[in-house]
Amino acid sequence: MTMAERAVPPRVAAAERVASEAGFRKSCLPEVGRLLRLAAAAKPHGVIAESGTGSGVGTAWLHSGLGAGARLVTVERDELLARRAAGVFADDDRVDVLTGDWRLLERHAPFDVFFCDGGGKRDDPERVVELLAPGGLLILDDFTPSPDWPPRFEGDVDELRLFYLTHPALDATEILTAPAHAAVVAARRG
């Protein structure tokens, strides 16, 4: 059995069904999902955030590690997807699914965990860092592994990845989540 074949939590399976029904094909990998669950579990009383809800698969992984004293807020700009994802969490008042621009998250900051999978990651990376609480964890996926330093993508220096890996307010590293996929994981310095 491979890591991807391990059993998934019921809400993750429900969100995957929503993705399938909606024709949404950009859900996070199970390997990233397990990282999200671990990050949420590490902050049992934290404020957990996600930009780019999609159909709620990443949200469900975060939820699977959510402590009883934690809350989870996620935002999706596609109204139909947001509504469908919200249905997966309708019975849990610790979870808020917002519809609109990623900046709607700002009123819920600072974040103890921020899975920045949508808005902000590319268009306002400095603001993404500012939204983290001291000790807050930032997770960014969808990078192509690079054995080089500075990291490269399609032959050029990957300036976005370099920004996060070298930001003075972050302790950051890149990890392989699957053979062809990497994530940047960072903690905000106190």
C-alpha cells in the first residue's frame, strides 16, 4: 500500500465527492493533506486559515486535525464551489467557509496555521507572512521540486519560492510531498 492509498477521513472523502461532482480537479494531494492535518493538530486552540477552498478537500484535511478549541476559516472566490464546500462542514460551527477575495481572511488573523493555496501566495506574499501569528505555520504547495540553490523552475530562478524560503521573519524549508511535488513549510519567528 502506498502513502496515497491510506484511508482518508470521512469528510475528506465527502469533499472529494463534491470535487468530482463539480468537475474540480485542483484538490490537494493526500500527502499534502496529511501535512495539513498534522499542522492543525499542532495548534489545538489555534486559528487555522486557508485561501483557496476549492471543493473543500484541503479544508477537510485541516478539519481532521482540528482541536476542540480551534477554529477554521477558509475562503473561495468561486461562489458555487464555496457553497458546495460549506455543505461538507454545515454541522460544525468551528468552520467558516467564506465566499470572495482572499483578503476576507484578514479580519480573522493572526493565524496559527495558514494553508495559502489560493489568493495571496503570488499576488501579496508579504501580506501572507504578516497574517501569521508568532510561531504560526505557513504551508504552500504546488511547487516543482528543485535540487538547485537558488531553486529553479523551468530554467529560471523561482523568485516566489525564494521569497518564502529566505524571508527574514520565517524559518522555512522545502519538503517533497510526492516525487514530482514539493511544499514550502515555514514558521513565523516570534
